[in-house]
Amino acid sequence: MYLSLSYTTLFVCFYCAEVVYSQDASRTILNASRTGLPSSDVVGSITIPTTLTSVSNIETSSIFSLTSSASSIIITAAPTSTASSNPSIAPFPPVGSIPRDYTPAGLSRLWDLIGPVEIPPITTTVIPQTPIALPSPPPALYPSFFAVTPKDILPDLKFPKGFLFGVASAAYQVEGAVKDEGKGPSVWDWASRQPGVIVDNSTADVVDLHYYLYKEDVSRIAALGVNSHSFSISWARIFPFGAADSPVNQEGIDHYADVIATHLESNVTPVVTLFHWDPPLALSAYYGGFASPNIVDDFIHYAKTVFTAYNGSVHTWYTFNEPQVFCSELGSFPFNLTLPNGVNSSNAQFQCSYYLLKAHAGAVKAFREMHITGEIAFKSADYVGMPWRTNNTEDVDAVERHAAFGIGIFADPVYTTGDWPQILKDTLPPDYLPRFTEEESKEILGTADFFAIDAYRTYWNTAPPEGIGACVKNSSDPLWPSCNLEVMVDLNGWASGPASDPLTPWLQATPQFLRTSFKEYHRRWPAPKIYFSEFGFTQPFEGLRTPAELSQITEDPERTNYYMTYLGELLLSIHEDGIPVEGAFAWAIMDNAEWNSGLSARFGIQYVNYSSPNLERSYKRSAFALSDFFQQHLQN
């Protein structure tokens, strides 16, 4: 799932001529005069006190909640937590202080960092007794004179032969069974228990219990006509201690072998991600995880183990999911409590980016040297924006900065240059952003067989009020180093699109920009094919409903419209723009643990009843709409 990027790009809705920030303790107030827009190129004035040390997570629902009135938008911010400012937090043990004890006692010591976990109500794999049958489809959402049905959207256009119509999930977010069958703790198992991190204080200990219910879940998507499922493997299930010299957990290997076999038996193509943000906690304890060069060899060894186990059963692989998002969070609480000496909250993102790219390149090199059948890449995230003020050169530059710090930081080295975007090198000193050697650049360039993008939305970019040049020169500027602003309203004050749930304020439906975005992806980072690897929408306020309101929960018109409009634009992108898109994956297969938003933000095309020990699933309208759309537009 897509999380807000936190490379200090400030998320701002400019309604007005003047925007003024102030802060006392934990509150930031935007006073937004709606009397008119600025007549000059100056967007407004922003005053940020020195006490505001970071606004990088302003999109993250656990950090900021938004309310509005006729004249102001109020962003209520949870106080930035650190080990020193919040004495109630048990400090993470000093990196390197926990011995590498690969015995059951050593594993117990790691789980002691987590504390008690919730015992799942189901503790063995469930085999459906009868085939999954679809219930009656919902009635038409709108009258025929107002909107066409999914099958009537561009009915003569087809997706390319072999197109992957998929849904997506991730191990941490759906599996549950957090401690079962030899699994080690992951960083998120620990992080989710830290104060203020999860808005509803939930954990993923049980969540959807996909770990034991995967046979039912695969049958349910197969019944919809879904022909592929993009999911991830938990590194901590394969290597509970993470390290290359630690033992393999055979139960984990066997489990995923059966998961993959179940997909193939159901004619659902498995698409596998090696890493979706849940590294073994042991590696953070041993050496600082992805902020350390030690991560490279450990990840490559893990990748080679998985490739060997499932070669021939999986065709499409991803090394990493949204690495720019993962690395950008490393400097934020609570992950900054796990950093090794020499790495801090300011440079952690870029140290992580360097080591992660080396790990990716090493894994792809192994994939090719081992002659693993199939294709491999990583999943990018974010968008290439548009200048808020079309003819303003500063805003044009802001678009380039957003693209460089968003997608380009990983895509440029892999697809085009073997090196960081020049904007990054011009902005960040080497102690922030390690420079690649000539040999490293050669090893990284070309380590992707296709381009994959998690593209939920597209917005405008604008320059900071103080100007890009002034921001770049001032490393204490809250917008440094990216030095651009993301804008979700046009110059006339209209939103870029319909709003999603308040817990995902970064997300508005913007199908009108999809074709432009895909043209930019293909122009900037050309590849033989593109996978639309994630897209989805949170139905507003769905998480507030109770199981007694099931008939309203499964009625999700905003999500349904999101999917239909995006897929219609995707068809046009393929047929009219010539973009080689060969798969699209809806996020998510079902409701799940949405990182900082816990169980409160719902992306699923299936409802999960978290109040029931059986965790019953129910199809939503959007699931039927997706099924109908692809039945019409897939080639036989």
C-alpha cells in the first residue's frame, strides 16, 4: 500500500492569497483567506517557527489530522516523539548490543522486544469445503442516462493479450499469525506498538489471518475472474533472524510453496515481492537494518534462497516495494530509534537508498546468474506532477524536483543513468547521499526487466514561497532538500478530484491526469512493459461503520468510480498513447492493516469483519465492477 512520502515535501492546499503557519506545542494552523488568489507569482507567505523541526510527515494520518472551517484549515499534529522527549517509551536497545544467538532462546529474546502478541482464533490452514460462488451482483449504481455500466465503458477497446488483471496485498498487512510457525518479529511488529504510531492502536497480530485463510482468499478472487495476485513474502518467516548466516525456517518455505501452488491451481498468476517494508527486527538490533551496509549481503542471500525455492512457479518478481517511501520513513519516529552510529534522522533516508539500491542490484544479478525463469524489477511509487502555475519557471523546476526526489531517486540509477538524479547530487552533500563508484553504477544500471508504478494520484507542484534557490541553500528549511510543494487544488480553488477518507488526506481521485502521468513514466524511464502495480481508494468514513451496517459497507460508489475511471483512462493510454501497459493491480484484495492508519482506513474490494473470530469476507460493489470491466476488456 502507498504511504505518504516524507522527503520533506510539504502537502499544502493553497486556497488563498495568504497562508500563515504558527505552532504552539502540538498545533499548526493555516489561516486561509478565501478572498482571492495572489495576482503575482508569490503564492503566499509562510512563517515556520524554529520549534517545528519537521513537517515531512504532514500527509501521514497518524501524525496530522485535518479539520476545516469557512476561513481556516486546522492541522492538529501529534507531538513529534523521540526517546528523550517521551520517557514512557522503552528505548530500543543500542544497535549491536543484542548478541547473534540463533537458538530458540535468541528468538525469544527478540520477541521480548515486542511483548505479548494476540493469539489468532484460527491456527491451522483452512480448506474451503465448497467452491466459492459469487453472490448476486448489486443493482446498477446510476440510471443509464447518467452513467454507463462497467461493461459499457469503451466496450470496443481491449487490453493486450496476456494482460494481468490483478489484486494486491502485502504480508504484514494481511497475514496475521504474527508469531506462528517459527516467524521472527519484523520491524513493523515492533513499531506498531510504539505510542502514537497507529491511529487506532491496532496491531497486525491477527488482522485478516490470510496466513491460514489463503486458500479461501485465492478462491474468492478466482471467482471474480481475477487472473493474478501480487503479494509479498515475509523475510522474517524465511529467516527469523534475517542474517545470511542464520538458519532457514523450513515452515516458512513450505508455507509459501503451498500459497504459490494454490494460486496456480486456481489459475491465478502469483506475482511475488521479496520485501514490502517488513524487515526482520533482528537486523535492526544487530546493525541498524537498512541504514547499514551489512543489509546488502543479508538481503541478497534471502533473495537467492527464495528464488531457489520457487523458481519455475513464479514468473514476475519484485525485489522491493516502493523503496523511496520505505527509506523516507527511516528517519521518522519510531524507526529513527534503530539507527546505527553515524546515521541520523536527517541522512537516514539517503543512506538507506544507497544500500537498498546495492541490495536490489545484487539480487537481480543473482537472479540472472542463477538463470531464474521470469522477469524482475522493483515497484516505484508517486507521480510526475504538473506545474501549478503553467508558465512559471519556478513551478516547472518544482515538478522536476518532485520527480527526482520521488521516483527518480531509484528509477534514474536503474533505468537511465546508473547514477542519482543530478538534482539530488547538486543539493545533497556526500555525507548525506553517498556517491556511487563507476563500478557500482555499472552494476545498478539495467537491473529491471520492466517498469512498475504504484500510482494512486497525480497533483500539481509549486515552488516554496521563499523560492527554490533560497530553500536549496538553507538546509534548515523544513522543505529542504526537495524544496517543492504538493498542491491539491487548482488556481481557482477547485480540488484536483474527489476526496478519499480523512485518514488518507494525501489521496484524491485524479483519473484526468492518468494518461499524462503514464506518458511521463514511459518517457523518463523507458522499459519494454509497464505494470500498474497498485492503485486504489479509501471509501470515505467506511471504517466508522459497524458490521450491522454491512449493506452500506459493501456499497462503495466512490471506490467503484475511482476504478472505472482509472481503468478507462488506462485503456486510452494503451490504445491512443501507445503506452505498453501489461497489467493492473487493484489495492487491495481486502481490508487490511493500513500501516499508520491501522484498521480504520479501508482500501479493500472485500470487507473483513474484524469483530468476528471467523473474519468473514464480503464482496463490495467495487469487486463486481472490476470483474465486469475485465470480463468485457480482456482478450480470450
